[in-house]
Amino acid sequence: MSNSKSISKLRRKDAFLEQLPLVGMLSPFLIFFLLFTIIPIFSSIALSFTSYDLLSTPKFLGIGNYERMFVFDDVFGIVVKNTLVFAIIAGPIGFLLAFVLAWFVNEFSPAVRTVLSFMFYTPSLVGGGLFIWQVLFSGDAYGYLNSMLLSVGLITDPITWLKTPQYLMPIVIIVQLWQSMGVSFLSNISGLQNIGDELYEAGAIDGIRSRWQELRFITLPQMKNMLLFSAVMQIQSSFSVSSIAIELAGFPSTQYAVDTIVSHMADMATVRFEYGYASAIAVILFIMMAGTRMLIGKVLSLIGK
Amino acid sequence: MRKNLLKLIAVLGCLAVAITSLPFGAFADNEAPAADLQAQSNAPLVLQSDDDELTPYKNYLAQFSSAKQATTDVYIDGAAGVFVPSNSKESTAEAKNNYAVKVKAKDETRNVLDWVGGYGSVKYTVDVPEDALYNFYIEFLPPEVGVNVELGILFDGQTEYLFDGAESMEFSRDWVNVPTVDGKKWREDANGNQIAPEQQLTGELVERRATDDTGVAVEPYLFYLTKGTHEITLVGLGHNVVISKIGFTAPEQTISYKEYFDQSKLTENAEAADIVIQGEDAAVKNDNSLIPKTNNGSNDMIPVDPYLTLINNIGGTSWQSVGQKIEWNFTVENAGYYQFSARYKQSDVVNGESWRWLKIDGKTPFTEAKSLNFSYDTQWQNYVFGEKDGKKVTPYYIWLEAGEHTISLEVTLNELADAYDRLFNIVEAIGDMYLQIVMITSETPDVNRSYELFRQIPTFTETLENASKDLKALVKDIQESTGARGSQYIAAMNNMDRVINQMLDAPFIAHIYVSDYYSNYTTLSSWLSEMKKLPVTIDEMRFTPAGGKADYKKSNIFQNFGYEAVRLYSSFVNDYTLYNEEDGEEALKLWVNWGRDQTMALNSLVQDSFVKEKGINVNLQIVSCSLINGLLANNFPDVQLYLSRTAPVNYGMRGALLDLTQFDDYKEVLKQFNEGADIPYWYNGALYAIPDSQGFMCMFYRTDVFEDLGLSVPNTWEEFLYCATIIQRYNMDVYVPYTQITTATTVDAGIGGLHLYPTMLMQNNLPIYNEEGNATNINNVRAIQVFEEWTEMYTDYGYQKQADFYNRLRNGSMPLGIAGYSTYFTIYSAAPEIDGRWAIANVPGTLDPETGEINRATAGSGSGAGIVKASSHHEEAWEFLKWWTSAEIQTRYSNNVESILGLLGRSTPSNVEAFNNLGWDPADLEALNEQWSHVQEVPEVPGSYYTTRAVDQAYWSVINDGINAKDAINKWSLVADNEIKRKIEEYS
């Protein structure tokens, strides 16, 4: 008996030693991840209980920040609503778009596929290129949309698109979707590429009659991991929509119509020097995003069943 | 039965179509009544440009085509003038005999007229020796500050100028490099990189002849004078000047190269060395933007170093305007014929030439030297100037005696002059026609209406036909004379011609081509200003003795490769951010987030002036992160310049900036600024920054459009609204500024520069904040009224909320608008075709019904300079601040940056004296000073950014949702008040 114990201990030690080189290779990433992602999360949680303006020492406030957030700050309510609108509309639509477009693009020959995927992917790279949307939606009578509508006669006065709350949300959603064909789109394409032809052949033999069935029974289950990754990316980006809104609609936007939690946080921190409150907002955002991620994970695990 | 059913369906269908097309008809109907009103109200106007009253110089000269050119000169002493003061402006002109002047570094005396103030006129009597054409000559001492001297000239008591150019003749000044303080050839930074020198006036007498500054007349102006006594009146235009001599001189006669070159005197001397003249060694220039420059892109530059940037050339895009002249000195040992060549780069006039007028010792050697051509190539060229015969070039030989000589090269339009003149007139006619069209159809004509432009504008058909004819002729001439050159512009002219012909061919629907017409017109007018730009960069020039070959440095491929390799290596080892050697505790640290040009200008000023005089070392670095980050990381500067408007109070109350009232002389320092310029930087009795730049708004308007519409410049808001209704009736617009709030503007500009609301509040004597500074004052009854008035401009009067004012002023569709005064720079330098047709005026004021006075207060914006509290060098930092905001340094800095970057590089200093020293036109300077005297500042309180935001949100809720102004203000002012209260509590 002592033999087996020592043997298993030895095995564990061997196993441990075997894993050591792997840990070594991962360590650069792990160190940076720890320093710049994990530790700031904890320090952020800690700061959220204080009042801190960067130039003096933090003052302990207890749950004062959270109190203010939920009870006193009416802007917070608006931004949560906006963020949820983005997350609910732009998130799933972006997710679907990423998949559907990848699926269509996958149908073409490799050359055409490269060109098409390049066309869809580049908007996510051109972060600074948002000014083309500003010109399109410019409130000037010479802005593209305004001048087109004016010359046709549909409107008589130029509309300040980016300053009118009812137009702002759809515009920002469109631009967000335009920019969201990013990494998740590419990973969907590569995932679709990796589904072997023999699966489709086997399916055809087994009696699959339509493309829809093929999609449901073969493609989607094979893509489950990719879809999960894609979903996570989309959620993360739809919750953190803020730079688009700031660039297009101003900071803050008219009547906070497209301000999101992230831009409210940025406002609190950089403009109003209230880093403690901003940290509290960050913590709440973190909880929201983590919760949504778990929900999506549960939904996606149901695919194929 | 079925037939009946079909018939019924057909009838119903027609009815449906008829009913649905009604709305489109309704749109048309909405427009019609307005058009009738307009057709009844005023007859269509024919626009006249200013210069219609004055004869063009070309026409004036054509009258005397048979007259001979003068052969003798006649001069009059400056002191002999009789001064006639102006009725409206203060000015004196005193005759001073034996006035001490410097001529070519020698002391001499002259009898001068010291004209101070520059207004009024001075009369001279001159005895002209013969009937002939003369040049006008003047010898004068230019003022130390301001722009080039301009004078008008009238003859024999006439009140009408002989031609357009005579109204204001511009005389350039002589500039030289400021000598270095340490005796080196050029200023250097800590790494050894050379820095371009500042420019200063020579302080000596300047001789000039009156020339055409548009460049259309290549030779100096010719005035026809009959023999006998004449009275000459010099009309002052506001420039101080000391006149030493005026005169009428014989125009320069030149001989052709054939006559000039004497084959018998040609002796070959292949062994003798070249006479080398380095381009950067220019002695005298007539414009302060002609500074020597650095270029280490090629191994063949002289001098060059792969690690350092050395000064080795002159010219480039700053040497491109007609009349700019650079002069070099050189010595000749052996008399003889020399070939002239240059190592130059001309890569801007694509497939074309840049022209230069060559003079040796102030005289043109032969006629062909008036138009030396620098041809296009993307690379540097070593070119010997000579007669071109296809591809072969026979070099010109220039005779040089032994001794000291000067050589000068001046930008000239040469054969472009005629084409430019013709195109200018065409573009002017097209532009005026466009304005008239816009007055009828607005900028976006309704395609379904029949405006019948040819009936509404009487000169429509004729103007367009002439323009088309002229364009075709011009295109033909350009293609004949230059071959391939100009192809990009010929396309523009052909396009314009095509649109014009489309409009002429379809007169009833000509309006559908209006936007095409406009875009081609703007292309042509941009090309008009581009056409005159003839840049050349010169590295060195050589006079090679006859028979020899110019010995330019020509590296082979290995040397070039080696050079580039070393340069690549140097890019890793060079420290590009360090400007000074001084490390350690003793140096003042200064961080800036500017471009390299501005930083180098500041650095050389710091080294030459501050470090030398005060003995305090300064360490200047370009750093692009904020002060807060620096404080957190414990690596922060001692002084911070150009702090944005809200930053001093925000940082100061959080303990990041030093309270400057602890220095005894702060009150003295504040005196050099406009009164109240420091208000935004005070909080709770502490001063956190002193102003270093200040901006304000003023009103811009098109003088020609105003003249034609019969409008006068509005002084009050009522008058402004009235002007605007007239303007709007002609389908044009006015611009009342509104700036979108982004992160930058919310924190930076402060509310004063964003829109007119604070200005209007001030004009009603309503402060934005209450006395204690702990709440806003915008919800009292009168403030709400002002808010209503302001938003009504956008809701009821329909002014544009967003527009590009510079472009609209330029094309005339927004002839009146209010904008920050730095728009002046943009319009001045980038809209040359409306030169003389626009002006600035004060922002309209509010009439106080009780006192009858007009309150013209205007809100300001700007930045300040402060000292970081955590620094350990408070005293030294204060010395630096005082030095930085002083008049001399602000002037020198702005002039320095302006000579590198052009007019758009000028800063907006808050130091009043420095502002007045910059190169303004006297009339504009007066208007700006007038506006500045009314500028008041908005104080800053904690949470003031929320006021800006609150006003903005209230504004948009009124504009977008039509919410009542009172409700909007009440709601948002509460929000702002809460924020201010919270912030004050937090920090008290």
C-alpha cells in the first residue's frame, strides 16, 4: 500500500515536472495578464469604495459610490438603458451578421473569398476613419446625406443628424455593426473552413434534404466553439461601445442619447476627476458582462441538442 | 361586364396616380409664392467687383504702346514733401534734415520725411526731363514691426488712380539672418543639429521700384509722364515709414544674349576652380519666410551628415510667390566668361517650369536671364543654364570682372503671366455669375422648377458665352506654348467649358447644372492660386570658367547605400526628444506637446535669450502625456505652457498648480495683458496661471456682396437680424457660431469661444455665475430672455447650426458671419481670390434702451501658463513664466513660427504689445484692437464644465424637441448648480 501511495506521488511529481516547461512558456503572457488585467480588476474594486481624484490620497467612502449610482445619478440610468439597447440589438445582430456573412463568404472560391473577407474586415481596423461617417451625417447642408435629401426635395432644411437624439441611436448602431466585423468574423470563416467535407457527404447520405437542415445539424454543432468565441467578442464589444459614440455624437451626446456606461465612466474619470465613482461603474459593468457571458454560454451549449 | 370593370379600374388607377402626385405638386407650390415675392421685390442684381472702377494696368499701358522709355532719372529728397493730414486719422510727417541712416554698413545722412501713423498724404513736386515712361523709385527706412509698406500714388492733383495697382504699391523690405550668439555659423541644439536662424530687418535704407505684386506685369510699373513740372501725391495707407528719396527712373533696358556674348573674349580655362555659392548662405532676402533649411535626404547635399540635420539649402515652398528675391555675395578672382549652373530641386510644378529672374550686381545681364527655367524632376538636378534647342543646351556665358559681386534670383511669372491674367478674369466672371445664380435658386436648386435663369439674370447668356470663348482660347494658347505642361489644369478648364456649354444649350433647365458648375468653379479658382506658386530649392550654385565642367558632388551607388545605411542606424541611436544637454537637478523641466517646428523655435529662443540672460538652464522635451499622468508617476515638468482654459482652476484647486500671488510682481506681469484676461485663472483668491494666449470672436463679411445688396455693417443685434433677412431673401445665409462639444472643447475652450450665449449675456450685464461663484446665474428672468433670443436665431430665423464658414464666405453664399478671429488667417492665406472683398468688424452689440449706449462686450477664450506646485524650482519657474509672456519673446516666437509655417502658424498672444507687433494690415489691426477692447472673460468655478454642458443640452432640447426655453434652462441650470455645489463641497 505504501508502495502505491509513493508511486502515485511520484506520478504526480512527474506530471508536475512535465507541465513545468509549459508553464514556463506561458509565463510571459501570464505575468502581463496578471499585472495589467487581473490586478487592476482588484484595485478597481478596492478604489470603488473610495473617493479619489488622482492628485490626493483616496478617501474611504464605504458604499457611498454605489448609493449615488443607483439612487442619485439619473444619468446612470440613461446610460445603462443605452448600453442594454446596444447590447441587445447590436450584440445579437452583430453576432448573427458575423456568422451569416462568414457563411456566405465561405461559399465562394478562395480568391473571391479573400477579397470579400478583406472588405468586411477592414472597417474594424480603421478606428480613426469614423470621420467618413461624420461627413456622411454632417449637419451641414453640404453633408452627403443632407445634400442628397435636399436636392431630391425630401427635406427643406439640413438635419443635424448627430445632434438629434432620435436619429443618434440608429446611426450609432449602424456604425457599430459596420465596425464589428472583426476578429469574430474571421474566426467564423476559419471555423467554417475547418468543417470537413466528409461530414457533409455523410449527412447527404443520411438523408439531409435542405441547406437549413445541413446548417442546423452539421455546421452549427461543429462551430459551437467558434460561436462561443464569437459571442464573447460581440458581447464585449457591444458593452464597450463608447469611442464610436464619442467621436460621432460628442461627449456627452445630446441628452445623453447614446452615452454608454463606458463613456459615462470616461466622463467621470477624465473630465470630472472622480476616479472612485468611475471605478464603481467599472465594477458594475464587469458584473454585467460576466453575467451575460455565462448566460450566452448556457444558451450556446443547447445548440445541436 | 368585364369591360366595364376594366374601365372602372383604369379610372380608379388614374385617380390614384393623380392623388399621389399631388404632394409633389404641393412642394412646388410652397416655393412658388416666395419666388413671386422675390420677383416683385428687387430686380436681379448685376454684381460688380471692386476693381471695375479702376483701369487694369494692362489697359493703361496699352494707351502708351508707342511712347518711348525714359533714359534719365530724376530724384527728389524725401524731406521736400508737403504733408496733408487726413481728416479722420491721426498722423504726422516731419521733415528731418541730416537724418542718420546706414547704407551698406556705412553711416550716412539723408534728408528724410518721418511719416508716423502713415495716414494722410504727402505732396512732392518733380521736374520731369522728357516725355517718357518711367519706373517709380523710392528709398526708405521701413518700420521695425508690421507688414510691408504700402503707398498709393496720384498725379497732378487727380483723385482717380491711373490704374488698379497705383492704389496700393507694396514695397518689400530687406531681411537678414540674426547672427548667432556663440559665433558658430548656425544655431545648434544639444545634439549638434542645426536650427534655422531667425530673421531680422537690416535696419538700413531700402531701395525699391514699384512692381505688380500679383505678378501679371513682369516688369516694374511704367508711369507715363510728360516733360515739365508735376505734382506727385503719395497716399498713406497706415504704414509708418521714413522716406529718404523718391524718384522716377529710366526702366532697365536689356540686350539679347546674342548681342551680349562676345566670342572673341572667350578664353578657355579648364583648370580653374568653380566659384561655389552655397544656397543657404543667402545674404539678403526680401521676405522673412526665405529661411535656410535642412535636408539630409541625399548624400550629395552639401553639407550633409547622416547623424545630424544640417542646414544646406534654401527655398522650397516658402520661395514660391511672385516678387520673392534672394541675394548672395561672391568673389571672383579672374575676370572672364563663366557658365552658371545650380544644384536644385523643383518637384512641385509637375512637368512644368519654375521661373527665376537672374541679376548680377542688381542688373540683368541679358534678356534671357529674366526667365531662367528650373524644370521639373522628382530628384535633385545639376543643371547648367543655357539656350535650349530641343534636348541640347548651349550654356550661357556670363562676364564677371574680378572682385566682389552679388547675384540675385527673383520669382517671376514669365510666360505664365498672361495666362494667369486671362484666367483670373474668367474665374472672376464665373464666380460673380455663380453668386447671382445662388441668389435666385439657392445652393440646392429644386430640379423640378423652371427658374429660367437666362430671363432672370440679364447678363446670363452673354457672360457665359464670353467665358466659354475665353476658356477655349486660353486652353489652345497654353497647349501651343507649353505642349504637355498644364494637362491637369487644361482638364479643369475643359470641364468648366463643358458645364457652361451644357447650361447654354439647355437654358430652361440650366439650374440642374448648378452644383457641377460650382465644383468646377472651385477647382479652377484653387488652380488659379496654385498656378502662381513656383517653388525651387537650391543647394548650391556654381560659376564654372569657360571650358570647364561644373564639379558637383555625385555619389555612386555604394556611397549612397552606405549613407542610407548609416542614417538607418542613426535613427536608432539619436535622441529625438532631447533638446538640451542639461540633466540633473539644476535645470528647469519643460514639457510641450507641439510639433517639431514650434518646439525648435521655442528651444532656440530659450537657449539664446533665457538661458543666456538668467543663467537658469532649461530642459525642453516633447512629451505627449498629460500633467496628471506625470504627477502620478513622479516625473513631471516644472512649468506648463498653454494650459487649456479650465485646467488651471481644476488642477489648482486640487493642489497641482502653484498659487502665483506669492510672487510680489505678479500684478506688474498682469498689466501686459488685456484687462480681465486673468479672470478665468483665479479661484478663491489664488491665481493659478497667467494668460499666454487669448482669442475672441469677430464678425467677417463680404464687402462686395454688402455693397450690391445695399447693406451697411450692423452694429446692434436688431441691425444684424435685419441684414440677415435681406441676405436670406437672396437664398444666402449668415453664420452664427456653434461648436460641437467633444472631449477637447468641453475641457479646453471654456464657454466663451463656443457660441454667442455668454457674449449676449455679457452685453446685457448678466454674469454667468453669481457673486459667490457657487451657482450659475442663467435661470434669472433676463438671462432666460437672452437664451430665448439666442435660440430663436436658430429656430425662428433659421440660421444654420453647422456650416463650414470659411468655405461659404469664400464662395459668397455666407456673406456675413461671426467666428473666432483666427479664421482671419485661414481666409487671408487660403482664399486669395476674394482678396480685398472681405473685411472684419466688431461683433454686434446690444442697445441699452435706457442709456442709448451699445454694449459691445464679447466673451473670450484662451490658455494660460502655470507652475507645478510639486516642483522644487518655484523662483526659477516664475522667471521663466515672466520671460515667456513678455512682449519681446511672444513676438519673436510668433514671427519665428510664422516664418517657418506661414501665416497659419501665427499665434494669438494675450500680450497686447506682442499682438500689435505682429504683421497685421493697419486697417485690420485697428478693427481687431477695437474688438479686443470689448473682450471680457468668463470666470471659472469648480464644475464649470458642467455649465457648458448644461447650456448645450438646454440648447439642443429647445432646437430638437421644441421644449420651452424657460423649462429647458430651469431644468439644466439646476443640474449645473448641483454639480458646482458638489465640487465646491468636495474641495472646501
